[in-house]
Amino acid sequence: MGFWQQIGEYLYLRKKDPNAGKGTWIKHMHGMNRISLYMFLFCLLVILFRFVIKPLLMK
């Protein structure tokens, strides 16, 4: 499974692989990965705002 395909599945952009395992632990792992990915994207937005957008607005 490719990297971008996994990202698409975490963000609900793509259908899940029908041949993938359906264990409970896999569901928990994917849920935790989804949470960490959302936190990472949120932090990138905060960093972008603090170091790029905010200084431009203060001029």
C-alpha cells in the first residue's frame, strides 16, 4: 500500500482497501494515526499563521 493511499484513507478521501485486515487493533491504530495527522496539520497551520501571516499583518 502506498504512502499517499494511506493518507487518503486516513482522511476519508479514498475507499479503504478491501483486502486489508479488519482486526480491532488495526482500527485503533488507524484512529490514532488519524488523530496525530490532524494534530500535525493543525500545528502546521498555527506555525504558518504565527511566523508568516501575523508578521505581514503587523506591518
